[in-house]
Amino acid sequence: MARLKVTQTRSTIGGKQNQRDTMRSLGLKRIGDVVVKDDRPEIRGMVTTVAHLVTFEEVD
């Protein structure tokens, strides 16, 4: 199964509450944090919601 490496690149300060909640659900708290998650539709949707705050890449 493919996995996604998600890195926080921008701050959530001034963002909407749902975006801050999504970042916390992904496990990202501060700029530079990296998490690796399974590539599932739910995770893809979360990443799409905060796409302007993170970068992501597929890893094996």
C-alpha cells in the first residue's frame, strides 16, 4: 500500500477553524513537522483541505 509523506510548510495562524482541526487530525503541530500516513481517500481529503499549508509526496 502506498503512503503519503505530509510536511507542514506554513502556519495555521489566521486560518479557519476547520483547517486548524484538520492539521491537528493529521498530527501536524508546527512548521517542519512531518507525518507519514496511509494513502486512503480520507487522508487525501484532509490533505486537499489544507493543501496551501502543506506539501506531500508518495513514498513506498
